[in-house]
Amino acid sequence: MKNLSVGIFHDETLGRELGKKGTESDIAMFNRKAEDHIYTFLSPVGDKLIPKSQIMPCIDAVILSITTITPEIGETILMLDAFGISTGIIVVPPYSDLAPIKTLTKNTSVASYQIMERHPQTILDALHSITPQRDASIATMMTIDHAFNVRGIGEVFLGFVKQGTVKKHESLLLLPANKDVIIRSIQMQDKDVDEAEAGSRVGCAIKGASVEEMPRGSLFCPQGTARFGTTIPISFKPNTFYTEGIKEGLFHVTVGMQTVPVTVKITEPTSLVLEAEKPMVYTQDDTFLLLNLNARKLHLIGHGKAKKPL
């Protein structure tokens, strides 16, 4: 069974046309199960910036709807490019002039997306041909998007298997809470399973941590496969379209599905230190998006990756 997570941007209704509505908060999720595919569609409610940024690290592919070119569309393209997401579909109205879209996406990862009209079955056919490359044998890593308590069961979380294979009764480390946790049960599509491979959306009952210790963006992983802390030096690439320039001060950063306020310190033109009040969890491969939520137009200041420890 192939699992595919797809982000939908700038189309409030397409998700329910492609799948069955699931969990919704500031992120709406829709599920669809075919003979050999399970799709999870994620869309930011109200096109809000923070959930948009939190969706991008979790997805395999993108559906980007462009009816008119706006600053919001441009910023979405810049964010997708920061994550290097090169698999996707651009949905356009009939008889659209494609030249401005190709100009807008030129030299970004979005330039490789297919362009098609908004027909749900055609979109599904295109998604069917996408096969993400995964390695189910490497260390397990899961990210949380929701956690809650279920009477008679206990603490439960919903999330995605980012890599490896999670198994029932497996013991993992919950970060940044730094708690040892046992996976008591695993569900996929409301059915109990003994294991779930990378790419799967899962619901798991756990033992060893409270709901409060499992905020969105927390990771389950083996010891030593992820880091956490409040002071994180990163290499940094500024967004050339952000006119205010990089400054020291209080901003926000999204890494994984976490978005937290950070104090930015500039150590070199391409190096920053991020300081947060609470620990953030991250891996060497994670992209940090630096955001100015108070900016008038573009909010994306730039992006970077954590520097390797000495």
C-alpha cells in the first residue's frame, strides 16, 4: 500500500472534493483510500501563514491553485522552494495564460510541477503516478500534529511516520519532552495494525507521556537521532524578495511542525543564532523558516539548517 501526503494551497474546497474530511483545527485534513493508495490531503484553514509553513515539512507532493497571481501565491512558492519540494501540480482555470506562471516559478523547485485544469479525477490520476522514495529500514521517526486523551484508552496522538517503520510495543524517545514512551497500539484508517512504514498517517496510543508533553511538532525517535535545545546556530540564506533585510530581534521560526518565537542574533552574514524560551526539536536535515509575522507583505525572511555540533 502506497501512502502519499499532499499539501493543498490556495483552494479552500478542493480537499473535500478529493477525500473524506478528517481532523480539522487550523489545518484541515482529508483522507482517501484507493485499492493500492492511501492519500492524506492537508490544507491551511483560511490560508493562514503558520499552518501553511507547518504543512510543508510533512508532505510528499503539492497541489497549488493559481487563479490570479498575488503576493500570497508568490510567498507560497518561495516557501516551497525553501523546502525543495519539486513534486506537485499547479491547478489553473481554463484558457489561462501560462507565461506569467512560468515566469513566477522560474528557478524554483515549483518550476517542475505539472500544470492542469481543476478536474479532481485528473488530479487524482496524476497523483497516482507519484512514488516517493523511502527507506523503511532506517531509524523510526514520527511527528505529532494532534494529541488528546481518550476515555478507556489513555493518551493518543495523530501524526506521520517521517522515516523508518514504527512497530507496536516499540520504545521511543519523545522530544523535546525527553521522555521514554511505549507505543501501545497503532491505527491506520481506523484499523489496528502491528506496524506502519514511512509515509503513513497513524493514530497511536502511548504510555509514558501526557497530552501536554506532546504538542504539535514533537518527535518520536530513537536516542541520538534528533536534537533539541533552546539555542540553535543555523546557516542562513536570506529571501532576496524580503525588502526589510535581516535584523536582530524577536521573530518566529517554523521547524518541522513547530512554530515558536525566537530571538535572532546575527553572527555572520550567512549565520544566525536562534534563541527560544522552550526547547525545539530538530534533525540535521530539517529546514528552519524564519518568519516576520508583522510584515506588511512578504513574511518569509529566509531559511537555513542547523549547524553540525563541534
